[in-house]
Amino acid sequence: MSVHEQFAEDLALHAMGSLQGEELAPLQAHLQTCADCSRELELLRGDMALLAMSTAGSAPPRRARQRLLEAVAREPRHAAAPIRGRRGFWSLAPWFAAAAAAVMVVLLFEQNRELKSHVAAMNALFVDQKLQLQRAQEVVETFTASESQQVTLVAAKTVPQPQGKTFYLRSKGGLIFLANNLPQLPPEKIYELWLIPKTGVPIAAGLFKPDTRGSASVVNPPLPTGVEAKTFAVTLEPDSGSHQAPRGTFVIVGVGE
């Protein structure tokens, strides 16, 4: 393509007054150095003037019309550029919809997980409260049941006199033990409560340490049900307890009331 052919379209557009801005500047620079293109521009402008006059006067010379048609014919034909903005948006619409759906799924999953966690926490709290209520009812029943066996444990030769009292519900293996005035423990020692049945070996009923005032309690230690108690006793044992049978000194011993 020659330089003249390169500017042929711009010359026609410039003659019609349609070339502006950045498209006009290269053509004007070329016209300053090219006499042929300058002459062609003048001819095109003259033809445009004759065509303008044809609407109100006589028909323009055929050569003017022919020159303009030939100039327009020399203009390259460009395919119309697709409207990318709108078409591009709609082509991406399914992807936007899929992304939005994915976000919704993630949010719903997170909400569902949090809800399950909250329900699990509430269930755990309910179970714990139910268990505490059950234990409280067992304690009250051990204290108040008509068949609850009450035994007082005393030491005759100590001042102040250590004392203990048990409430024993044989049918359910429930036991509440309360003590006061117990001597403070020597190093590496602990008190152990024993259920001494009418037949068989003593049964360990719990380890405990008194507070600074000598008070202590044992509430519902694990005991077999249905054991008939002859008496109860507290012994001073090594800090790990004896469990199988008393090995230490008997501190207080009781008899059934």
C-alpha cells in the first residue's frame, strides 16, 4: 500500500469535515509535504461543493459525482466492531450466578454448622443440669427416706470429740457422711470412710480431708446396693488410701441408731 492509498480514506473524510482530533493530525502533517494529496483534497472539496449545490440548482457535473464515488469506493470497508460491553456482560452472567450460588452455599453451610454447635452446647447443658438435679434428688432421698439408716460415729478419748454422722440408703447404695472436730491430717495421710457390713469384708466408702475447722463430708460414693451395714468407721490411712481393707488407725467408729 502506497502512502497516498494510506491517506485516501482520511482525505475523503476530511473533505466532508468528519475527520477530527488525533486522526486529523497525521493527515495534516502529510499534506504539508505531499503536493499530490493536497491537490486531491482540493478536488474532493470542490466535488463536495458541487454536490451541495445540486439540491437547489442544476445537476453537478458528472465527473464531480464520479470522482466522489470513486473516492468513497477507495475507502476500506471495516466490519462493525461487536458491542463487547453488553454482550460480554451477558456472556459472564452464568459465571456470576454460579459464584453467587457458591457464596450462598458457603454461608448456609457456616450458619448450619454454628446452629448445630449451638444445639450441641444446649444439649450438653441440659444433660449436665439434669444430672445435677438427679444427684440433688438422690441426696435429699438419702436424708429423708424412712428406711434411711442413721449412724453416729464418735471418739471417746479425744477433746474436742470428733464426730461423724451417716445417712445410708441400702436399697440404692446412697450414703451421706458429715463430720466435725476431726484432727488435722499429718503429712502424707488421709481419712478413709468404711462401710462395715454384717457379713463380709469392709467396703471402702471414700477418701476425704477436713477443712481448717475439722469439718468434712462424703456424698454418695460408689457403693453396691442392698448391703446391710453393721456400722461405719473412719481410719487414718496413707494418702493414696487402703481401699481393700483398713490398715491405719481407727479415728471414729459408729453403731446403728
